[in-house]
Amino acid sequence: MSKIIQIPKTGGLTGAITIPGDKSISHRSIMLSGLADTPVTITNFLHAADCWSTINCMRSLGVIVEEDTGGVLTVKGKGVYGLSEPGDVLDAGNSGTTIRLLTGLLGAQPFFSVLTGDASIRKRPMARVITPLAKMGLQIAGRGQSRYAPLAISAPEQVCGIEYDMPVASAQVKSAILLAALYANTPTTITEPIPSRDHTERMFETFGIPVKREGRAIILEPIQKIVAPKRLDVPGDISSAAFWLVAASIIPNSELALINVGINSTRTGILDVLTQMGADITITNNRWSGREPVADIIVRSANLKGVTIDAEIIPRLIDEIPILAVAALFAEGQTVVKGAEELRVKETDRLKAVALELGKMGATIIENPDGLVIDGPQSINSASCDSHHDHRMAMSLAVAGLAAQGVTINEPDCVKISYPDFFDVLSKFRQD
């Protein structure tokens, strides 16, 4: 892909789009299959840079991952206690999921490892992951008080189960603890302030690992072995579908059918907010993919209105705030986002980036410490904008350009992180 891409204004979006595999579930499918002792076939795996970071790390631990010509993966794991000490530093690339979840898994292993990532990952604080893991007896060292990567991980004397009240809802922190808890000497109980994504718990159940839920608490017993399914089908990623949901809502003369979308209730905040805004969304063909609910979604153009997005729903749509900011520009009235300070430590400071880049297109956005205030509708113009090497920023800017007067995006190839063919799909379904 070139260093820039130009997105022209469109007269509408029509057609049926099959949504690529869920990034969160793809990561977890490789990790859990790597702990199995029977082969697992994975279909609709997301072949994006982030997920390949997880594959490469697991390969370095002795797991065999084979890919056929159709992109289907076969994973031949090493068993729960069979991972091998890596001969080199493990590189998580740009993937926060990879580095955080593997910190929990590697910390419970009887060997030494070093885990790092790209420049963006090395700026993301790891202390909130390392703190509970240290309570479990894991030996993890990072740079400074925030425990930045690279992380040096030593073999623990013993992995101890803990009772941990999470100060902030985070699926990545929760998942790191759960992976370490597989190796603990006693049960582990995690209590969340607000329910976060539960893909790890559902994946555990798919692999025969019993997970008990009591209110906001998750209880996990240590295990000796897992029972792997022969096949895993990864649902489409609702975070990728979000760009088409907003685009079809705000661009007149649009109607899109989004095929095979995961509708896990811990991820459907985007559907709740868009429906509250007045979006024309129909969910059809409900079904199951393993323990994950899946459906097709029909979305048509609609007149949106502003809403307040409170902290309680943020864990269910944290990745969708940039594209919801675009929706707010075309909605009647004020949209307020609260409790989203976690966006300041993503691939970039997404709150600042949203205000800055949409501002280049003429948008007026108030940036608060924990969110945004956007009055709409606003008239936005064509401009040259920067992706900040952030895949969700690049795709949000593209949707803004489609709905307004076009946009030029610098460094668009970051979409490879989660949606490699996004711009190809956009070109196919755009009307001149």
C-alpha cells in the first residue's frame, strides 16, 4: 500500500460484506490451541498483523501452526505443560492483546523469556497487568514504575491462586490473570467492577476448562489438561463491522448486509448506542459459533441524534469510540463521551487524535480528560489527515471522508493490524 490513500465522497454504500474474523477471538484461539495436545483446525482466522504476532510468539514456544492455501490454520499444540523456552526475544509487534495475555501465560512457565513489541507497545503501561500477576508469585520485570516493555519474565517458585478485585474493567488484564491461573495451586477469583469482554471465558469453556460465574466474580480452578475441539470457527469482528454500521447510517442511499458478525453481549455496545441514536439496524439469522453468538446485520441510512455515552458502557465499545465520533458529527444535537480515558494509552492517544484529525476536516470537537463533546450536525470538508499509525483512526477517517467531501489519509497501511482488505472492500461497495 502507498504512503497515502485518497478516499472520495460517495453517493451511497450498497451490498453484502462478509466481516473478517474477530481479532480478540483469533488471538485466543491460537493461545488455547497451543496448550492442547490434539490438533485444532481454525477457520475464518483473522490474517492480520496483530494476530500473526501471536502466531509467531506461540511458534517460538514450540507450537506448530500450519496454513493451507485457503487460509485455514491447523494448530498442533504442546499441551498445558509442554511449552518450550524461546531461543530469542518474543515480539508482540503492535498487539496489546498479544503482549498482555502472553505476560500471564509466560509468567507461569518454568523458564525465562523476554517479551517486547514495537515503539507504540513499548510506550503502553504494563503495571496494571503485572501488579495482580506479581500477587500470584509471577516474576516479571519492566522499565520504570509503569513497567514498560521489554519485559523480563523469570520462572516462578510457585503460581498461587488469588482473589482479585479489578480496579478497572479490562478484558486483557482479566485474561492475563486467567491464563496464569491455569497453573495455580489454588482457585483464582476475579471480581470486575463492570463486565468486560468475556471471550477468554467462552474460549476456556470451548476447551473444556470450567469457568464459574457468580455475579461479577469469575472463579477458575487450576487444571492438568484441556480437551480441545477438532474445529474452531471464528466469528466476524463487530469492531470491524462498526465502520460499515456507521458509514451506512450516515451516508444517504446506503444499505449494507454485514454477514457473520459476532454479537457477544460484552461487545455490542456499538449496536446499543447506534440504536439509541436512531440508526436503522436489523439483526437476523441468529446462530452460534461454538460458545459465541453470531448473526447477520442489515443497516440502512438514517437520521441520527446525539446521545450521552457513559462510563458504564465504555468496556463494551472502547474500540468503537473513534468511529462513533464520526457518527456524532452527522447527528442532530450533542453527543458526549465519558469515562474513556483508557483511549489515551491505545495505539495512540485516540481522544487527542480524534479531535486533531477530524479538526483538520473542519470539525469542532471538545476534548476532555476522559472523553469528547461533539455538537452536530457539522459540515466537514476534505483534508489531508494522519492515521497516527492507528488502524482504527485510519478507518474512521475514511468513513468521515466518504460521508463528507473526501479525505487523504497519510500512512493508511496500518489497517493491516486488524482489517487488511478494508480499502479494497470500501472501493468495491462505494457508489460514485
